[in-house]
Amino acid sequence: MLLHGLLVEHRTDFDVVVLVTPEISPAERALFMQAGAIVTEVEKFTIPNPDWPAYNDVATKLHVWTLLQYSRIVYLDSDIVVCSQPDTILDACPVGSSFCAVLDQGQNGEREGFCNTGVFVVQPNMSVFQELNANKSAMADLRYADQDWLNQIYSNYTHLDDRFNEASALRFDNKMRQCRVGTTVFMHGKFWELGERFPKWEEEAGFEFPWKQAFREVKVPISLGNFVESAVVKEVA
């Protein structure tokens, strides 16, 4: 809901599709629909015996490959903060590119060219989804499950500028300063992990972090333990 609120605030011109698994309640779904999002139910993408059980939530993002009614999809993890006009990523990803993403700054010293799949642009393709689904067992042995597998499939992906997925080692409040002035488009920010640091860093930054208003507007609690992901999507012309 918070991610959707920021997409609306920054005026995306395209559909916002929220993928939900069956355990997301009708009340929670209604919040997204009332805000203008398209709610699409998908089954959880279950990886057999993963090293990290949450991979079964995270890998459910792979259902974006099945949304064949769209020519291209901008996928966003639910921990992404939208800082400026989100549709600019479609201009940065050349039409015809099958997969566009940002280099994973935390992994590049270890695995050169490794991309982060918290933000990406993709062309839906049922054959790719079937390949992903057929290799569920292999993902269980990978360090980052779906992210590792996508890096194998799209090893020649189109590199996007860091501003489309800012995930540097800068302290959170410093990244928020970049976000505020619009030099960043999308920022990875697990704000629910800040704990006691949140008010202190916000005070030091000298401005209200952008999701605070969205927090105030949420009338029904969102189950962060359940799977909710969002994607900005571009319709077929």
C-alpha cells in the first residue's frame, strides 16, 4: 500500500498491478482496488526446501512473466521507495530488450556483472516462466534463489543506471536526501527494519520521509508477513 501510494504521488501513467497470494485478505485487497490498483491473485511460487523459507514469498514475483496482456513490465519489490517519476525507467530500457536491471553494488566485487532483481523491466514470456517453474528445485541450492537464476537466464541483460535502484552502502538518511532531491528514481529501503533509528535519522535529515503520509492514510493493517508485491506495467500498444 505504501509503495502504491508513492507511485500514485509520482503520477505513473500506466496500470499498477498488485500481485497477491490467496492469504491476502479481502479487506487488504479492497485497499488497493480503492486506490486504483489492479489486484491479481497468483499462487505462491514454492521452492522445495529452500535455505531461506521467505524465498517462497520472494520468488512469487516470477509470475510477472505470465502477464501477457502487457508488452513490458516494470517490476518493483515491496521494499522499494519511489523517489521521482517512475515511468522514466521505460525510456532508459530500450524497446526490444528482454531484461533491464541495475548492477548489484553489493555483489559486484564477488560476482562481476551480477544484477539486483528488486527492480527490473521485462517482456512477459510464458516460455521463460515455464523454464523458471521447471527449475524450482535448482533454485533451492542457490544463494539468492530467483535472483541467481534470473542472472543465469539473462546474463546479457541491459544495464540501467544506478538511480533506478539505489542500493549503495550510504546510510539510510543520506540516501533519503538523494531521494528527496530527485536524483534517484527508485531506492531500496527496508524502512520497517530501522526500528529506533527511524525517528533519529529522520530528525537529522531535517525532513519527513516520504512514506509517513502513506502510513497515516492506511485504514486497515497490511499483513507484512504475507506476500504483496507491485509492478508498474505498460500496456500493449
